[in-house]
Amino acid sequence: RRERELEDLKELAQRVQDFDPESATLFDELPLSQPTVVGLKQSHFTTLTSIQKRAIPLALKGKDVLGAAKTGSGKTLAFLIPLLECLYCNQWAQFDGLGALVISPTRELAIQIFDVLRKIGRAHSFSAGLVIGGKDVQVERDRISRLNILVGTPGRVLQHMDQAAGFDTGNLKMLILDEADRILDMGFKKTVDAIVQHLPKERQTLLFSATQTKSVADLARLSLSSTTAEYISAHEKA
Ligand code: ADP
Ligand code: MG
């Protein structure tokens, strides 16, 4: 059974490598793992939006991505699908600790992201948690060391990184900054810089924003790989 799984993983990796980034219109046409295919089907997602069409294939190939597209254009799936695939392809398991971190500017947006993650990730076996403050920090801390995926607001995530023994970010594969423009507008620049300091340099970073501003470009310069990052804007109707 184990051998079969490894064969499937190798085949998926090959499909990702061979995939022409511009070619998919439907989720069915993307090189995705079976659990993600199931999650998307059960959530009734069939056709890619413009930003998803452009960002997902590149992110699946391991590129850093700065994606700009207006509110309502489907940015959440544009990063959550690559997140699930990244951990799946790395055969992430409970004992591997934190594999992916999603930073969102507000509690409400973090909760929305987490709900979408739960829906499309339901056939995966990763553990995921929400860290947004307003809950007992000790209760959050006890759970945090067992999580594979963390969605949270900047201040609270950094608080845990600074305080929690057992919150090991040393294996992290993927960092996602959602609504980067709002993160900056809300004055979280220093907090995000400090979070990035806690993370391994060798990782994939996806940064999404509704607008392209100079400060977003500055943040991208600090957090994305300067050699491989792809800059995408999809401002046509999604
Ligand atoms: P953004 O983050 O860009 O503001 P969201 O990711 O919140 O956008 O998506 C906006 C809405 O579009 C949500 O209700 C979401 O379920 C829906 N949506 C996203 N992608 C698709 C898709 N491929 N097909 C149909 N609906 C989608
Ligand atoms: Mg969004």
C-alpha cells in the first residue's frame, strides 16, 4: 500500500512538472491530489477564476507568487489549493509539525479562510488551527504544537512564536500573506517582518493583495524569493 502511495506521488509530481501553466480552465484539468479533487467537488467548485488560473499552476510548480486581484476574485482558493498540495506532496504528517502558515489582517478574514480550508481540505488528514486572539492564549498554545496548518492574525501568531516552547516553525514549507495591502495599512509591517525572521529561508511564499502599492512591493521584496518570484495581476473580470 505504501509502495502504491509513493507511485501515485511520483506520478503527481510528474504531472505537475509537465503541466502547461496557461492551459487549465477547470479544476479537473489541474494536476491535483485525490483528496483535493474530492474537496473541490464536494464544495461545488468547477471553473477557475482568472487569478486562480494564473496563480495556482505557478504555485503548484513551487514558485513564489505575488498575486494582485480585486476583492471577490477568488484569491482564497488561489493559495489554499497550493497549500494543500505542497503538504501532500511533501507527505506531511502529524509529527512533522507546522508545514504552512497563513497570515490574515483581521480575525473575520482569518475565520473565513479557515472555513474554506476546512471545506476543501476535508479529505486530507492534516491538522489545522485558527489563532486569532480573543481566546485563552494557553488553550491555543496547547494545541498549536500539534498543528500542520495555522491560520492567524499577525499579532497573535508572533505572540505564540515568541512565547511558545514547542511551537516549532523550523520545518515550515509555505508562508501565505493574504490581503498584504491591508496588513500594511493596519500597521503590521514590523510584526510580519518579525514573523518571517522565525521561518526557514528555504520555503515557498505566496503573497496576495487586492491592490498593488509600493509598500506591497516592498513587503514582497522582503518575503519572496528574488530569483523565482512571479508577479501576477488579474484585474480583468474574474
Ligand atoms: P477574494 O479573497 O479575492 O476577495 P474569495 O476567495 O473570498 O475572494 O472568493 C469570493 C467568492 O467567490 C467566495 O464566495 C468564493 O466561494 C467564490 N469563489 C471563489 N472561487 C470560485 C470558483 N472557482 N468558482 C466559483 N466560485 C468561486
Ligand atoms: Mg480574500
